[in-house]
Amino acid sequence: NLTPARITADKTAARHSGIRLLQLSPAVIACGHGTPSTTHSSDDLMALFNILRQE
């Protein structure tokens, strides 16, 4: 289900997109440089992201 790329001022939509990206590839997103993080497991990263998701 790909949707066309677009810029949005809708913070909720942007947050949901970010969460979806994190779920798809948490290690790559966590490091921020395109190199997977090897210092934390995916479970650890998802636990962190779930905390952020609830904020």
C-alpha cells in the first residue's frame, strides 16, 4: 500500500508515518545514518519506540 509522497502540516499523519517506518526497520532508523544499529536488539528498539509512541 504505497501512497504518493507529499509534505503535510498534519502532525498526527507525520507521526503515524514515522511510527510505521520504525516498525518496518527500527535498527536503520535508530542510527539515523543508514547503517543498522548493532548495539541493540530489535526488541529493545521497539520497546523504546513504543514509549515514544505513547507520548
